[in-house]
Amino acid sequence: MDRKVAIQGVKGCFHEQAARQFYEEHGRLVPGIVECATFDGLYRSMDLGDADAAVMAIENTVSGGLLPNFELLRKYDRKIKGEVFLRIQQNLMALPGQTIEDIKEVRTHYMAINQTREFFKKYPWIRLVESEDTAKSAAEVALLGLKGVGAVASVLAAELYGLEILAESIETYKQNFTRFLIFDDALAVDQAKVNKASMCFTLSHTPGSLAHVLTILSFYGMNLTRIQSLPIPGQEWQYFFYVDIKFDDHLRYEQALAAVRPLMEDLNILGEYIAAI
């Protein structure tokens, strides 16, 4: 039976592009696509058996972390099995045979609007209209035959929906990458190559508790690549800490974990996997 991977958005979105990139880089066939309207839907699709795996954005180099998605990591019992970094290249597209001068309206997700405002300042007659998804905007232009209306989306979306790219890579910041996490229980991770771990924990509300943990991790040579705190609902000034660490020696990682575990509360190892970069 063909395997399927859940994405947030519709076919042609950056989530699908990330899924394709990850599985192709790992020499595997790209699973079929299951479209989900929400990030929460990614997990539900796996729980219901509609999808065998999922890809979820977690942070972006321009806009930062997707905070609600950190909560989903803790809420659902799905281990991270990998990650992929995708350069977000925004492209202006429309029905074939048109020029930018013909375009009066452009539809796309609000984040894509924010990432391309500088480009559109050169075309003041174009009205930017917020939509729920970049690829869905491209699909609407194609399926409804909307002349004079463009979309900002991925190259993959243009290919899937038969649109012509009028201007490519129109994002303001070219070093715009999104990190996606991979959830796929069938993915065998070579333990000898594991060099990254994601975890969530709480700490006692005492002075220096976090500094103590970080000092120990540093002592064992752990490279802290991200730390994110989110409040614990119903507990004033108490926080969940989400931490990513990279390491070169798995034994030292195990030793570091053993050393900090007594200082942590509700420790949850979200995943141990091979770093993408």
C-alpha cells in the first residue's frame, strides 16, 4: 500500500516541497500527500490512519518560531525522526500570456505578503489580498481562470497548476529558511549517526535553575541550538522549556542527560535524530 505524508496546506505548498526534499535526500520515494487545514490536523491524520507520516514547520529565520507548534510537540506522542531546512523562495505567478502590468490583484498568505512587500512597492497598482494558503491561492487562479489576478507561491505550485512565473525569488530576505520536522515511525534512524535531540521539560521555580542546567550541558560539550519557553496554563510564572541540542559524541550526550535529569521535571525527549545542517 502506498504510504502517505500529511502536510499543512494544499498540494504545491512549501510543506509539500519540504517533504519532497527530505525523502529525496534520504533516497526514498516521496509518499502520497494528505492535505490538512491545520497543524493539529497533521497529528489527527496520523492517529486516524489517514497518513503514515507528517511534516511540520517549526521555525523560520525571518519570523522566528511557530509557538503553537511547540505546544503540539508536547501534546502529541509522536517522536521527531528528522528535520529539513527549506529555502523559502516566493514567486509571482499568473495565468500564461500575461505580464506584471496586467496584474491588478495578488493573493497569498499573510506571511508571504510580509516577505514580499518591498518588491510590490514597485507596482503600486497591484492590490495585495490576504489568503489562507500560498498554494491554494495559486490553485484558485488556475482553476477559476482569473485573469488579472496573480498569486505568490512556490515553483512547485506553479508547476502543479500550470501557471507562469512572472517574477521569481521576490522575497526581501534571500536567506529565508524554514525548518521542518519529520514524523515518520517507519523511518529507520541510524543510531550511530544521531547527533541532535529535542526535549521539553520544566524546572523548579528557584533562582539559577535554568543556568545550572545550561552550565552542565555546556560542560559535556552539548551545543544548544535553540531554547524556547512557553507558559504552563494554570501555573503562574511557570514555564515549559523546549531545547534543541547538537553533539558529536553520543556517549557524552547520554552522560549529560543523566547529569541534568535530576534537575528537571516532566522531561520529555521529543526526538533523537540526524541534524540536517
